[in-house]
Amino acid sequence: MTAVPPQGQAVTITSNNVTVRYGKILALNDFTVKVPSGIVGLLGPNGAGKSTFIKALLGLLRPDNGTMTIAGRDPSDDMGAVRDMIGYMPEHDCLIESLNAVNLVTYMGHISGMLKKDAIPRSHEVLDFVGIGEERYRDISSYSTGMKQRVKLAQAIVHDPAILFLDEPTNGMDPQGRVEMMELIKKISDSDKSIMVSTHILDDLEKASDYIIIINNGHLVTEGKIDELLAKKEGQKMIKAVGQPSELDVFLTSLKKAFEVRSAIVDGGQASIVLINKDDGNYIFKIGQESQVQIRAYYPERASLEDVFIGTLDIDNANEAEKTDAASPGNKIEGGEPGVN
Amino acid sequence: MSIDPIRYKPWSGERANHFQRIFVISKFFFLQKIKSKWILLLLILGIFISTVFPIFMYSMMPHEGLDKEIMADHMQTQIIFIFTLLLVAMICSDTISEDLRSNSFVLYFSRAIKTESYLAGKIGGAFLTLSTFTLVPPILLAIIITATQSGNDYLASFGVVGITVVAAIANTLFFLPFGLLISSLTNRKSYAAVGTFMITFILMIISGIFMEFNSNWELIDPYSVLYYFQEVIYGFDLPSNVNSGALAAIFTGFMTIPLALVYIRIHLKAVGK
């Protein structure tokens, strides 16, 4: 029998200056992060390096440089022990469709080292937990996308791993299913698991996660507690104004002098402006009056994780473009804001 | 389905060591295969045609003991070769192709399963399934002939039983790497099955054409390679036109090259390259 991994204990994951290359492509570039326990969101655009990071943590890839540890163990050197601590729910279809859910989850428990006497009752237990009822005896090929997502979660938790990697857990699920899936993830995290969730549905993550890591072009862009990241957007207000285009331009110019304007769309006689103002709106209305524009709406713009994500990536992409321009002045791009999506 | 009121329950129990998990893969594969009605049908048909008749014939016929010639003749019959090939084609067809099609490699490799463990598990499962035809019946035949012998030299007869075990293992293992290779090249089960069968026959045809110019071409034919290898196992001399070095090289090549290619293919797949 192997040593039982630290079940039920929060485990930390560290990555120190990790570099992974696929030939000439730099998938992870000097990536350093310390992932705390709890539900952690791993965010990044497609090709940012999220999957590479997870694969390196699983020991499937050996980093070209740097070190990674899970609960103090290096996944490249101690693959067996590390993977026994991990449950992985992949993004894409991966279920053996000729099996039914009970057989698949039992088999997965079994190859995770569970004995037969434990694997069968445990598979029923986790299928109950994820909400798969009598359907568990049907072949997986007949399941809906939502049911398959639940079975994928069940196979990831059957051996009660200390760490869970969930790649797009709500992919293809209806709104009700998404809510239920996030509820399940929260319930799992209540038993001191470290759960790393990679998703594009940031709304789901905002409700469930404690900590966010944003990754772009293989490097860490930002990380922090979700409350702290959202607090950076505190005081964000939306203004809707109408008036002559020339007056709107004057209004916008005045606002830019007085406030940090995050975005502005002026279309014909209408303007939508997002700015930061932590005081009341009296001064804004005064500027409006002076510019002879009509302010139709002024309200707090709720900061969301999506704002944080897009804003952070915009800044990072702009920085990257600046670096590229500095490195090769002959290739300077004319017009437009560099790197803005 | 609704929001489940059930709480997540941690599990604490003993875990099997990593080596035992290979047997889990083998056992699972074997149980899946043995439930397939087509494989069962082929097994029953093959055992009936190749073994049941010889069992009756040899047990009723007066005999002093178990001769090497009897068992070698039995192991070298074309009917056993054809049924073995058919079974390999059916058993190996979805061994890897199913995992390729469903992307289920990730389920294995996110657990404490290395590429070599995965491959060993799958080969073990295929070996167990195929051995119900290639290993068990010949040994049963050898034991029945020994049990019904009139002579007293049981030691010699059991010696032949032992050699038969080795010959049957060689028979079982010979085609598995090749079947696995074909299975790893496609995600369609039917292509893998037909491919295994067809490529063997194409090799036989090529061998038949070119051996008129040079007798060494005979060793391209898998049936000939297996036939001569059985001769070596049973201790008979090889015909003068057969180059023993070439035979050893081709037999080793048949067993190792496909396995190496399968290993590389799965390893790259596991890493996602």
C-alpha cells in the first residue's frame, strides 16, 4: 500500500521561475506564483499558458527552467505521489462513452488506487453528490452535455483528492446547471480542498472563488484576492449624456481634465462615459451644465471580474507591444491603441 | 436533476501501490472484452475447430506419451494462426483507438499512471483475452494427452507441456504489439481491425512473390516467422534455407519496433503534443 496523501488538508502550489517551451513557442515564461488554498480562479485568454501550467503541475511536462511544488513535492520527480493528491476535470470530452457512469467512476477510483470494496460505494456516493440519479446505469454516450460535465466532476473527486483542477467546469451547461455546478464546487471546497478553476465564464467564478490569478502570454499578469482586485475598480461611474457633438466633445475634454476616464463612446448626439469618481456627482453635473449637454443618467458602474480581467489584459498587451516596439523600432505599428482587444 | 442536498464526504482509505494499478487496467480490459459477443463467438468457434477435435482424437488414440512433434504440429496449424490473427484484430482494434477517439488518455495520465504502466496494462489485458485461445487450449490439450498416455515417462511428457507453455506464450505475444500499433494509428475501431488483418496478408503476399528470387523474403511472412520460431522452441532444426540470425532479428523486430512506436505515440498524446 502507498502512503495516503494528505487528504482533507489545504495544499499550496508553488511555481518558481518556470519556463516551458514547445519548440520555438514559449508557453510559460519565467512564471512565478504561489497558489493559496481555497477556490482559485486561473484566468487568461486562449493560448495564455493555463493548460501548460496545469500539465506541468501534473508532471506531464518537465519545465525547461524553474521548479514547481505541490505540497512541497516536485511533480516531475515524485509524479506518483503528487498525482495521487490531484483530481483533474478536463475541458474537452474525455469520458469513455461505451461505459455507464457507475462503471467509469468506479474504474477511475480503482486506477487511482482505491480498493474494489471502496471504489464501488464511493462511486455511487460521488454520483449522488453531483446529481446523477438512475441515469448512472445508462451508457455515457446517451448523456447530455450537462450530465457529462457532472460525471467528469465525479471521476475527478472519486478518490477524494486534496487538489482539484477544474478546466471549464460549466462548459456547455445551461444557466441552472452552471449555478448547480458552482454550488457543488463550493461544497467540495468546504472540506479544505484546494480547487483551481479555469473558466471563461467569469461571472460564475466571481461568485465562487476566493483568489484570482491572471496569466497572459505565459507570464503572470496579476494575482490577488478577488475583493482586492475588484476594489481597484471602486468609484467607477457611468454617465449617459446627449447634446450636440461639438458640445459633447467639450464635455468629454473637461471630464478628462478632472477625472480618470476609463472609456468613452461618443456616437452622434449621445455619449456613454465610464470614469472614476469617489465623490458625489455635483461637479460632473456642473461641467455638463457649462458644456450645455444633458446628463440623462449617472450611476455607479458595478465593477466585475470581467472588467478586471479585460482591463488587466489591455494594460499587459499594451506593455508587451511597447516592449516589442522598443526592441524593433522599424516595425512600429501606426494608428490604434496597441494590444487593445 | 436538482441541487443535491448531499454534502461532499471526504474519503479515507488505503490505496493500492502503483504497480497493482497496471493489473486493474488489464483486468478491466479483459472483462470488457470477454463480454463482447463477437469475441466470445470467435473464441468458441476457434477453440472448437482447433482444439476440441484434437482432444478427442489424441485421447482416444493409443499413445505412449506426449511427443514434441504432436504439439509442434498442433501449434503450427494454419487454422490456429488465422484464428489468432482474427482475435488480435478484434481484441486490439479499440485498445488504444477508443482512448484516442474519446480523449480518455487524460483520465489515465492525470492519475498516477505512466505511459509505460498504461501500455503494460493494455498489453496485459489483451494478453489475458487472447490467451483464452492461444494459451489455455493448447495446454489443456497437452495435459489431456499426458493424462491418457499408456507409457510411464510422465517427466518427458510434462517437459513437452512446459515447452508448449513457452510456445503458446510466444504465439500470444507475437501479434499483440503489431495490433496495438495499428490501433494507435487510428481512432476508428473498424479501421484498426481491418488494418491489422490486411497488413498481415499483404506481407504474406509480398513474401510469396519475392521468395522466388531470394528465400530470405520468406521471413517477411508473419506466419513463416512464427512457424520457424515454434520449430526453434520445440528444439527442431531449422531448414537450411532459413537464416537463423535473420529469423531472430525479424522476430525481435516484430515484437519491439511496434511497441516502441506505440510508446512514443502515447507519450506524445499524453503530453498533448
